[in-house]
Amino acid sequence: MKLHPPVPGGPCWAELGTSDPAAARRFYARVFGWRHVPDPHRQTGGYSVARLGDTAVAGLTPRYRPGQPVAWEVAFTVRDAESAARQVTAAGGRVERGPVDVFGAGRFTVAEDPSGAVFQLWQPGTFPGAGDFDVPGALGWVELLTREPERAADFYATVFGWSVDLARRSPRWSIGGADFGGVVAMDEKFPHEVPAHWLPYFAVADVDLAAAGAVAGGGTVLMDPASQPGGPRIAVLRDAQGAVFGVHRAGGQW
């Protein structure tokens, strides 16, 4: 990911909505070495911030809306939450929640693109988002899995100004020529019940060790560690509550 610190339109945060926050904190502490700091506001209902040392890198929260799956969501920086929410709707997406204020830290919105992938908008206040990227334990790449890549490309170009060349073997999202994520066209290999979604990849020092740690913590390996042609070594994992995420070797080029 070449966009750090976060820029308008770029990814700034990853947040896990889970059915068992305490178990999730133990799992990710094992896999990534995260230290979890509870949010002091009672209104957050048990939100905690994952830290590497003193640096915030991700959020963990109990599920906060009806029907919310156990899943990771990716947040993208916007200058104005209200304006961005209107753009989402005008481009054929849907706003599920917000914009709402988060104790001066910023304004938060949950949205859905036309293909059904859920994502977040974040207008920074005192909190800009993750304090580090691409280092072991931090967010390093984001990937959209969708059955409608052309429609998604038009949507995100309208809302965020992203560029993507879908004719490439591995299409990549970029802002001003800086890559930060990819697109995967979901085909018949994906079960029908798996919806379009955003998949965060976290950097690790050793992909194989991270996969083994996930299994030892009660998780599952969905895609075995493999080195990508011209890219990094990656794996796709699922935590003990069912949330899917990826890992990639820190410093590897996508």
C-alpha cells in the first residue's frame, strides 16, 4: 500500500465486528501480537483499539447493527461525511448507518456498494486512522471481491476518484498512480451465499507462521500460504468466530 499516511479516498482503518470480542482479542494477539486497549466511552459497547506498541492499527467491536455478519470492514478517508454519503447514494450504493459523530474523533458512515460489498467512510476529527501501514501487524493491502467488477469500478471512481484497469491480470485500485488494493472477480468457485466483500490484508514477517498461529488459535486456513507470481507471499485465514482476512509478507511488492 503506497498511501500512508491516509489520504482522502484512501484506506485508513480496518474494523472487526465480532460475536465474541474477548475471544477475538486473544486470537489476534496470538497472530499479530496486538495489544488491545478498551475504549473508555460506555456508549461504544465494548469497542477496543488494537495497538502495536503505542500505535493504533485496527478496531474490534461487538456487532452493532441487525443482521451484521461477523466480518472485517475497511474504512476510507473522506473530507466531508455528508457529501460522501450523498455521492454513495447517487452512484447507486446505499448508506446503512450514519454519518454519526464519534466523540470528536471523527464522523463515521457504513455504506454498501451496488454489488453488495459493505465499507466505511471516515471523516477524521482528532483521529486520522491507523498510525502505521505495511509493517508486521498493520494493514497493508485491501481487496474487493465482487461479481460485478465493472459496476464496482464505476461506483468507486465516482465516489472516491479511484482508477483501475480491469483488463489487467490482477487489477489494482489506485489514487494518483499510487496502488493500495485490488479487485477479484468472483466466479463459480465462490459459493453463492458468499456476498461481495472487502478483504483486508495485514502484513506479517512470516506468512506460514501467521497461518500456523491462526490454526493454533482456533482459526482456519482458507487459502494456503503461496508466493504470487511477481507479488508477495500471501494466505487467507478465518478467525475462530468466522471473520475472513488475509496476510502478506511485509515489504513484498504487489
